[in-house]
Amino acid sequence: MKKLLTFLLLYFYCTAINAQVLPPDTVPAIIHYKTENGITKFSSELRPLRAIAGAPAPFYTYFWEFGDGNFSFEESPSHVFTRYDSIMVRLFATNNYDDGKRPPTRPKPIIRPPGPKPAVAKPMLAANDGYNLFKMGGNIEMKTNCMPKPGDDMMLVLGYRNKLENGQNNLNGTLAILYNDVEFNQNNFDLAESRTYHNEKKSDLKSLLNTAFLKGKNQEPVYYASTEKHFNLSPAEKVLLKDQVKAFKNQQSWKFENLQQNEERFVFLHFKTTPEMLKDTNAVVRISGAFIPDNPLVETEFFTMELQIVASHDPNKMVLRKSRMNYRFTGKNRELTYKVRFQNTGKGPAKKIDVGVNISEVFDPATLKVVKTKPEVASCDSAYANQSCLKTFFSADSVHFVFTNIYLPGMQQKGVKDADSTQGFVEYKIRFKEKPPKLPIKSGAAIVFDKNEPIYTNRAVGRFKMGLSPGVIVGYGFPFETDNTNYLNGKNFVLGASLSPYASHRYYWQVELYFNSFKESTYQVPIATEIRKDTVINGIAYQILDKKHYQTTKVSTINAVPLQMRYNINKYLGAGAGALVALDLYHRTSDELRYRLRTQNAQGVAIELDHNRDMGRVSENFSDLRVSFFADIQLGLVRVGPALGLRYIFDPKTNNNRMSTYVSWKF
């Protein structure tokens, strides 16, 4: 007993110690700052990282929002504030290669330091700590602090500017963000908060679409006296804007004014991933931004981001664009686009990067072509000696993209402030050998920086949408009728329809419905017949020569297979089993007595005649429900096309069974 108590005490003590050692995921990011000579230096205190077994060393990436319209992606940035009223600094830290949740964000107010106001009239440091958001050269660009992870938060910086090439001293217009693709049933994002710092005012993008049109061939704008403003969208721009809006379920827009030449402004959007967010960690979702100037001399611009849903935050990823495919329209010429992203997280530059990707057997390696790379390099086949280049070669079941003679800085390298400069990717397209089987298509990558150990990415999985395949069935010998004792010997033809997933590879469900059958049958019921008995009908005496009892039954039946499970052994042979349900919608039974009579006329001549007597009718609706079980096999094009089936049906109620045949055609 003492040993047991000692063991329990040690167990609970170790549990308590471990609970103290492992910090909870709810510990928020703690912000520290110090202001000297007008420059505020920031640092942070975060929970210790927890390494994932087999993964590279974990690390944090940082996104700072300074509360005055500026930001930084550095770990410990410095910033110059020109004002201190209502300044709230936020840190969004992302844990890479860590098995916990992202540290929560807690805004921290910045207090003006004591003493006289700094003499500097303008910031001594570049805006956003030298980070250039507009790397594509447009008027609008966006960047997120991380890829979306179900149950996590994501920050998006929406930047817009009046670049010098616009030739305008100032601009007014509309800025919009579009999110939640219509192609997904569930919403992936909720816009929790948007923060603006240049008096942008929320507006309605739909009203802009309804009013922004041009009149006549001379393209004169329509003026609105109520607002004293007009919109100058060209017909092509309006169509493009409408198409963009239709592609998303949600949108938010702002009106901006007096955007000076070369001025850059930023809107900060805090997205929360919904509980219903698509759980497929290979799916790609989009967020699109729109820059719509009022000035007709400046074009409307769009910037669309493709974001991969991830299960964990790590910079090395493989993604397949449009991973949900329609199998009905997928053939040999279908082209898939893959992108492998990588990041040098080391302390020094990488000069050689080998990106190895396993190629599924459904692809034709000869159709592979590289679309784009970062760093952008030439092909080694045409490069001169020691030139930075990309070498592509195939092995048994994989392809290797080898970046040679490059310089990719490391994140921990001294002097490296821009995390984007440490990242790269290779994007390629490839086609199928032939129409592939309806199975998931999986690919993964292994990335080797110089001579280090390989880093393995997630698996990019292409999946086919279920789709529906209607079909027709012509059968002979089924279903069972109500009264098997009378109808079992009378097999009949039946016409029906089926519905199942389109071109299922192996297991799948199927439902069937057979059109109403109407059956009328008359048969004799044995009775004791009294012959030579006299009777009187309408005052005339007759002698009964013969008497028979006939019963007529009229039945209208609907037959259905509410569910069956099928299995395609191959594309020519399939099997299935299920239940056949028959329901009598209408059942009427009528009885009739048929007599053979003899009488004499006035001249004494014998006359024989027939006489029928109606004994009444009995009608019932939904009178009988019968369940039969069956198993069958199919030969032919069992996935899509014609097939011949043999079906064994057993009725446990009457203990009857039979074989039936049918022909089906799936579309």
C-alpha cells in the first residue's frame, strides 16, 4: 500500500512539474519598447517554441502594426512616431515548425516619452522600416503575415498608392477587398476588424457597380447632382469589376481622397478563419483587392492573392492550383499547375537548392514545363559558365529542379531584414498521360539547401469532385408483385432510372426508382356451384346451367431501391447489393358472378344466355409495402456507359426468389 501511495505522489508531482515547464498557448505576446532620441525600439517576449519531431528547428516570424499606418516584418524593429495620441502597437507572431497555437495578440499603448518634443520634423527612418510592399510595381498590392490555418487569425496589409507614372498630383477613388470564393460552400474568413489611418470612409461597392456607367459612344460620364461626383469606369473595366465581385461572397470598400503623388497608404485587415473553414490543407483560396480611381486617366487595378490552407505554419510548402477538379471534363489534355515554395531559414546564404518532386504515374513527364521561378534564372541548357541557372532532370518517379550558382540569403543571416528575400519558388505545369482514374493525386517535395538534410513539404493532393451520374434501367423479371401466388409466374418488363456518383473508381452508393407499373388481372375463384337450380330474374324463370366466381385485381405499384452499395472490380466488372422496396399506391379488388342460364320463350323454344352479377369492390391506397433483398453483378462499361446486369432477388415475406436481368446506361 505504501509503494502504491509513493508511486501516485511521484506521478502527480511529475505531472505538475511538466505542466509548469510547458507554457500554455494562451500566453499573449508581450511587447517591450524604449524611446531614445525620438526613435522607438521594439522587442518582444514570446512563449518558448516546441519543436516538432523530425522537422527543422522552430522559429517565429513577426508582423508589427505600429498604430499610425506603418508596419514592419522585423523581429526587433525601430520606428519614429510623429504623434502619440491613441497609438496602439500590435504584434502578430507566427510560430513556424511549432506544435502549438499562435501567441495571442494584445495591443499595447505607446506613451509619449518625457521631455521636449524631438526636433526632427520628418521621420529619420524610412516608412515601414524600409520594407517595400509594392514589389510588383502597381498601385495596389497586398501581403499577409501567414498562410490561413483553420482556427487561427491572419493579418493582411492592403497597400495603395499614387505612383509617379500615373501623372496625377492627387487622386480620389474607391478601395475594395473581396473575400470568400463562391466556389466553396462554406465561408473561409470573417473580417473581424479593419483599421484605416488616412480618413478612408466605408462605402458600398454594389452602389458603385449600379451607378458607374458611361453614356453613348463618346463615353461621356454621367453626373450625379446628389453627390456632385461621377465615376469614369470604361465598359471593359466595369465588366471586369463585376466579374471580380461575382467571384466572391463578401466585400468591403472604402472611399479615399487626396492621395498625393508617390504617397503610400495602408489598410490593416484582421481576418479570422471560420470554424467551417475548408479543412482540406491543400486547397487554395483567394482574396482580391481593387483600386478604382475616379480619374479616367488612371486605370482600375486588381491584385489577387492565392493562399494555401495549411495545417501548420512552415515556409516550405507545395500547392496545387484548382485542386478540386470536375472528373467529367478531365482528360488527357488537362493541365495542372503546381508551385513549390521554399525559404532559407539558416544563418548563411544558400548557393544551391535542389527541389525534388515525386511525380504521380498518371502524369506524362514529357509535358512538364517550368512556368516561373524565384530567384528568376535561365535554364542551365542555355546558360554560360558559372551563370545562375535552373537544371531540370527526371529520375524514376520524380523530377528535380536544381537552382545552381544562386545567392539566397538566410533568415538568420546578419544584415538580412527582408524575409521575402530569403524565399523562393518553382512553378510548373504538367499534363496527364490519359484520362486518370478517379482517385486522389498526391505529390510531395523534398528541398535540399546546399548539402544540408532534406526538408519535406506537405503533400499536395488533387481530388475530383463527386459529380452525379444519372442513368436508365430496363429490367425483365422484377420486381415482385403483391400476391406472389398468382403473379410469380408472370414476369414483366420495367423501366427505371438510377443516380450515383459520376464514374466512381471502387466503392459507391446508388439509388434507383422504377416508374409506376399498372397491372390488371382477372382469375377464377373456386366455389361450390349448384347446377339445375331455378332462379327468377326480372320476373322471368331461369334454370342455372353454370355458375363461376371471378375476381379482378388492379394494382398500381412504385418500386425503388433507396440505397445500395456497389463495388467496381475493374472498369468492366461490378457488383452490388441492396434492398428493393415495392409500395402499392392503389389496389382495387372487384368480385363478379358469371351465370349460364336457360329459359323458354312463348313458343316453348329453349333459350340459353349469359348473365353477370357485380358483387362489389374494395379499394385501398398505400396498402402494401414489401421489401426484397438482392445481389447482382454487372458486365460492360460499369463506370460510365452501357452494362448488362444479372440480379438475384429474394423476398423474405413469401420466401420466394427469382433471377432477373437488366440493361443499364450511366451518363
